[in-house]
Amino acid sequence: MKKLNALIERKNKLRKWEKQAADYRAGIIASVIANVNTTKNYKPEDFVPKEKKKKSWKEQLEFVEMLNEAFGGEDKRGGAE
């Protein structure tokens, strides 16, 4: 089982690297197109998606509560208010 887990972990790292490489290649193309059409000097990194930190369940809940309030929703959890 340890060997299988090691292989899966290795494959996941390779997939992550392949995605980063593909994103960077797309960033190169996008920056070339942007630089040809403007005077601003863009870099490939300007077009590569940033890796986001995963939010905890508490942060996600706070966000949902904020959206619920903003859109006039009703809290039906039955908690004491």
C-alpha cells in the first residue's frame, strides 16, 4: 500500500507541475499579444492564475452568511437569535 500511495503522490505532483507549465506557456502567449497591442510591458506572470489559499469552513460560512444577508435571504437554521 505504501508503494501505491507513493505512486499516486508522485503522479499528483507531476500533474500539478504540468498544469503550472501549461499556464505559464499560455501566459507567454497572452503577454506577447498584449505587448504588441499596447505600450505597457506585460510579463507572462501577469496572465498566470495565482494559487489561492483554501479557506476554512468557518471562513466559508461567514461568506455565505454575508451573501445571505446581502440578498435578503432568511436564516432557517433554527438557531437562537
